[in-house]
Amino acid sequence: MGRKLTKLIDVKSIVTLALTAVFAFLSITGKIMPEYFMEIFKLIIIFYFGSQVGKREALEGKETEKDESDNR
């Protein structure tokens, strides 16, 4: 569990959570329209999860290359 918490507390995660909180606050207080909040929030979430998937695929690719070179 400690490792998962460490991964959660990286810069990208903190920025994502902070932006979500800020735009939620702005939407609740009426400074931006909820429609704008949803668009911005979708972009933030897509960026965050897209980068996580990309990082995971890169790690899996390195492991596959290592396995293939070990088999030779």
C-alpha cells in the first residue's frame, strides 16, 4: 500500500487533483459555468489517465524487450 501511495503523490497527480479542486470550486461559486467545468475536467482526466496508460505501456515494452534479449 505504501508504494501505491508513493505513486499517487507524484507531481502529475498533485496537479491533476489541484486543478480538479480549483475548477470544482469555481463552478460551485458560480465564477465559471458548469458546462465549462465539465469540459475542463474531462480534459484533465483524459490527460491524467492517458499519461498513466502510456507510462504503463512503456514499462511493459521494456520488460518485453528484456525478456526477448534474455532468451537469445
